[in-house]
Amino acid sequence: HTSGRPILELRYETALNFNPRHGMVEQKKSHDKISQDVLSSLLKEVKSEFKELTGKNLKLKDEKVSEPQIDHISHNPSLIRARYSRVIVNYLEN
């Protein structure tokens, strides 16, 4: 609960290997799209399953999408290993 309201929090996390020679900005953009697509698909699946189980639509409000976080695990000249994470939070209205 946040502020007394129930929330639905979805988290995407993965380990990544960035190649510094290919530019981290472009590689990050690619992972941003992948994470957004995965989280959107998962949210759709949750809503569908909720409706199947309850016969009601899952009403959500105030979606907050966090900025992706990249935490470096190791760094060398040819490979950067990192943990990539992104969170979306929706408040339940049901």
C-alpha cells in the first residue's frame, strides 16, 4: 500500500553486457524499448487474468514508470556488465 491505496507494481530486471565500442546510449535505448514492451505485455496479461477470474475489469490509475536504472557490476575496456531494472506502479481503483 502507498498512501493507504493498494498498488500493482511490475518490475523488469535483467543482467546486461554492454559493449563500449557500440555506444552505451544506443544499447540502453534498445533495452528501454524491450523493458517497456515486456512490462506493457505483462500488465495486459494481469488485466486479462483478473477479468477471467473475477468477471470484472481491473481498474488502474496513476501509472508511474520509473526511469530505468543501470547498476554496474564490472567494467573492463571490452565489456561492461550491469544490472538493468525498471518499475511501473499502478494504483488499483477496484
